[in-house]
Amino acid sequence: MMIKTQLCSAAIAAVLAISMVGGAGANEAGCVTSYDASKDYFPDKVEVKHSAGFSITYSGNTKHIRNDVSGETYVLYQCGTPAPADVATKAGSLQVGNWTKVASVPPKKIALDSAPASAIIEMLGVQSTVAASYKFFAVTSPCMQKQLAELPRVAQSFARKRGLARRVSYDVADAGAEWTFTTYGMSDPQSFALNPDGARDMLGKAEWIKFAAAFFNKEAEANKIFADIESRYTAARDKLTSRAKKTVGFARYNKMANGTVVSWTIDEPQAWVVQGMADAGLSAHSGATTAFNNIDAFYAATADWDVLIDGSIEPLSHGGATIPLWQNLRDGYKFGDGAKKLPYVAANAIYRSDLISSPQNATDYNEHLQIQVDRLLEDFAKLASDSGATDTTWYRNLPHQVQVDWRSPNDCKN
């Protein structure tokens, strides 16, 4: 799908162009050679305006970030100035959660184990700092795929404390990296979690651009990028006309490796999904996660859904899993004569968020969709206006057998 490849590349190029307007920010691009205790080393600052899930404050040569999603505190200090003393949780600590981690900024080399961090790094134009990635990490961005293929892969070290196996750290030193962007809090003083999926609203997700930018002293660029996303989002939201709301539900079939479907599950959507869909004129089914052992009971529970978004995985007999196709969903949900009266079946309104994927089973849902919420709102609006829409960016229509847009390093144009 060359059109979608060009669209995504154009979007990134546009964001990069916006970030360059007005020249470089006032924050230091590297280490300083002298220290002035009275100086504000970060004149460019970010402010969290929405329910993002993190907060940030500035003081002299330090930035204090609280990640409410991972339950961690990050203290960043300007490279070349004194590190804050007696702040960091000791590397050998046995405590679970609520770690305080310290790092100097901006970094020279980092490792990646976070898809949204990868997307933001491209937006900020700091790809040159990526020196390694976790050995099982995969992305959809063609240029980042190409870059990572030429860089070392790092493992994770484990240690035993009081007889319990605990994840300790990424082996970043082997690749000459200073720390890792990851997606979860862990007992590793050189890892920092980035969690836009934990935001409470759509624009809060986009604000994680500001979070990542603080690690690179790129606050000025992040403010420009976010302001443009926010402007496009609010303009699109305000133009959407009121309509009878369609109901969107999230479900999956649960299949064993031998091909037997053992149950069906209705999933509770995240808060940002509910809010974003409401802005587009959709009503997200927001009941608690519920499992069904009987397909008729599942049909009854989804009888008022206009759109179904599938989250199933298709297990492989030799291990692992792959992306389901329409025939897999027909079999998994038993879409025979008994299902024809279901609104989402009758309207061919069954989707997955894996339209842009890589052969390593990475999906852009975990990358650019997490940040580019203005374009995600466009997808939601298309589901609201045309339940059988096929011109979406991230949502793949299964009944119309829209093909996955597979991304590889060969698609890197710049």
C-alpha cells in the first residue's frame, strides 16, 4: 500500500518541519563545561495540560518527572553539572515499585525497548542517539527498522534476591548505551518507562512527546509539535456534527494452538479510547471485561454493537502467533447464519488496529497511533460515519478483506 506509506512518511516529515520552525531551543544540546548554581539550565520548559499520567517540574540544573503510570520518579540533571546527591534508589534495592532514578541529559547513546518512544524519537529528530535495542524489540517504522538492524541487540540480566528471580537490568553497557526507554517500571536504575497508553484522554497521550523530549532537552521542539497536534485535534473535533451515536465494542476469541476456540471475551476499553470515540460521535462499550464459554451468550451480549474491534491473536501450531485474517475471524467467532442479524456483521463493520504492521508482528498501534491522536480521531470519525469504512489509517476492515500494509526497511525513503 504505497499510498499509506507515503501518507505516514509525509506526516512525520511535516511534524519534523514544524519542530524546526524558529530554530533550536535555548536548552543545552550537549554537556556544559562549567557550573553556575544560580543559573536556570532549562529555560525551555514543558507543561502538562491534560490527563497524561505524568508531571514535570524544573529547578536550576534538574528536572523532576513523576510517572504515575509506572509509579516511578525520574530526576534528570544537566550533563556537566553536579548530580543530585542521595536521591536515587540504590541499584541493589529489594523494594518493589516507587523507584527514583537519576540520569544526566541530554544523553549521547541510549537503547530502545519502547515502540512509542521510537516514534517520538523520530519526531524529535534524535535518532542518532539510539545505539542499541532489546533483542526482542520490533517496530513498524521502515527507517527505524533499518537503523536498528545495523545496531547491537541487548539482553536483560536477572539476579536472585532472597531466592526470588527478579529482572534487574538491560545489558546496556555492552552496547555503550547510558540507559533504556522501556514500557514498564522495573528494578533497573538505567531504564525509564514511557507510557502514553496509560493516559486518561487523547491529548494526554500526545503529551508524552513532552515527557520524552525532557530527556533530550528538546522541550521547545516538543511544545511546537504538541501545539500543532492539539490544534488539528480540536479543529477536527469541533467540526464533527452531532449524530446518533454508534456503539463500538472490543472483543476477542481465545484459541488454543490446536485450533480449538475455547472462549470469547469482551474487553473493557481504556479511558482515552472512550473519550476519543465520544469526540468522534461514537459510544464505546465500557462494561467490565467478561468471558463467555457459549457463543450464543456472546452474541446476546454484543447484540447492540454497531462496530466490533477485534483483539484476537492467531496461535501457530509450532509456537508463537500471527495476525488473524478474515477467515480466521469467521471461524473464531462462528460467523454463520446465526450471526447475520448482529449489526456489526450485517454492516461489515469488523476491524483490527493492525493495518500498518511489520513482519515481526509489530503494529503501528503501539507506535505512531499512541502519539498522533489527531489522525486517530480521523479514523474514529470514519468509523462513526461509515461503519464499513476502508480508507482508515490504522483500522483494518476484515469483512472487506483489506490487506495488511506490511512495512520493511526497504520502505525507508529518507
